[in-house]
Amino acid sequence: MIDFTRSELTHFAIHYVGNKGLGEELTLSEDVISFKDDFVKETLLRYFLNPFKTDIYHKFREKADVSLKSVANMSEDLFSSQKNFLSVSKKLAKYLHDQSTHPKIKGGEFYVCYFRDAMVDGELCDAIGYFKTENKETYLKVYQHLNSFDLECDDGIDIYKLDKGAIIFNTEKEKGYKLSIIDNNNRNAECALYWEEDFLGAKLKENGYYFTKNFMDTSRGFCEEILTEQNNVTKQDQMMMLNKSASYFKEKDRFNVKDFEKEVLVEPSLISAFSEYRYNYNDKNDLQAIDEFDVSNTAVKKNAKYMKSVVKLDKNFHLYIHGRHDFVERGYDEGKGMKYYKLYYENES
């Protein structure tokens, strides 16, 4: 749990980071921000901090050589001393500019913040915030002049939608610190990970969320890549396995691979095929695997939507099957020369 109710913003700088690949400029501020209006400060902090309510944590990848530029090294410098805060914030902005080369990456204001007394999972510590605004909204302003009114348009920031953000907590330093990351503007797959991977150099921490997500991804990959009609597995059986896998995680608080094999896979041939696929999947994706862990409800909710049992029939029908596969029949009509599904049910709504 993340809590900033007791925290204090002690250092704050803003720079503009354009898309370097498109020749856009990097504009560096020569001063830190001093707030003259408490309401502006409070509004800004709500904009930055309110989205961070998840239990999904990241960490920096293996520590880079101290002579190399990296967010991990520069963050460590800031935790050690804030005397050179503005200088380090400029280096961070330059580093982000260097990573902003894909044509789909939008330029925007880059904010660097230092917080005292942030709370994460019951521990009080300092924290550093990196935030970026990439989208602007058009707003109407209404002005009153005595007995008349006037309207103007202006562009501004939607304070209820943070585009990109990261908070680094000064804890678990030897394990790569503890990070919380927000990225609400990553729809383009080619540049989706530039904030998390290219700039921050972060990856998921090995906790319940990490292990739950990875095993659910593995199960889905096994169903979609191995349990196929080319391997003499019907679409109906593939969907049944997807349903059983998703249901297992929804019903369990604690995962055990032997229980999963017994309750979901059942058949020795399936268990053997899955074990081989899991080994290769983890090796290919450089994932740590363990056979028992606490199930993360957050990971289950987030990943279960990708394990829906859907059969797409030409361009006309989508067939969703949530259970009772024995009520579904699949066949071939010789007269029409077409495949068919037959469904049995009691009530219609």
C-alpha cells in the first residue's frame, strides 16, 4: 500500500522533453519550482500521486556500472544528496530525450520530484517521482464582465489522468529499490515500453503478482500454441482448458504446481507437454519460476480477461463458452459442406 498523506514535496523541477528522433528540442529549466499558491501545489500533488494505488511493484534491472548513465544510478545519487537536485534532474531529462526516438513517442513536460516521509507497505522512507505529460485537453473558460459573460479556449492538463509516472522508494536498495509505475499512453506496441524499459530500466519484482502473471501467461500460451487443431485438439477442448486454468486462479489463494497439474491438466501426456512448454517459455523470456506462491488477485483480474473462451466463426459469429462443454457439440454438415456448433440450454434471456 502506498500513502503520501504524511509526505512533503521538498524539491521540484520541470523540463520539456521532445522527441529526439523527430528533431524536437530538449528545454532545460535553470531553476527549481517554488510554489506561491498552496492550492496549485495540492492540485499538482493529487495529479501526480492519486493514480498510485496498486500493489504491482517493479525494480531496477541489474545495477549498471556507476560510470554509465542510468535512472538507477541517478536516483541513487539523489537519495544520497539533494544538493545537486537541479543538475541531476537535467541529466535525467537528457537521458529521457535520448530514449525518445520512436516516431510515435510524444513530447511533453517532464517533472522530477523529491518527497520526504512517503509510506510504502508500512515503511516510512524518502521517494523520488518522475512524471511526464504528453496529452493536452482543450478547456473553456467563462469570464463575467459586470452583467455580461465571455468565453475563451485554452489548452491544459487533465488532472485526473496522468500519462506517465514512476515513484522510486528508498527501500530495498540491494534488490533494485521498489518502484511503482504508471503508463496510460502506451497503446502503440512498438513504443509501449520505452518509459518502463528504455528510460527507467525496470522490471517486475519477484512477488505474488509477478509469479501469478507469469504462470497465467504461460498457461494461455500453452493453450493457444500447443493445444491446437494441428495437434489434434479441438477448439472446444482448448477453450475448456483455458476456462479451467482461469478458474483455478480465481478460486485459489495459494498456488501449487502439483495441485494445478492434478486439477487442471489431469492427463499425464498433458502434464508432460505443459512442463516442457513451461521450461522453454521461462528460458526464452528469462523468467524466474517457482512451484508454490501466493496468488495475487490483482494479477488474476488483470490477466483473466485475456483467457476468455471465444470461438470466432467466420466474420458472422463470436461464440463465448463459460462452462458445461458437454452441452456443446461440433460437427460437419455434408449437405451444406459446412461446419456447425450445436448448443443445448434450458433458459433464454
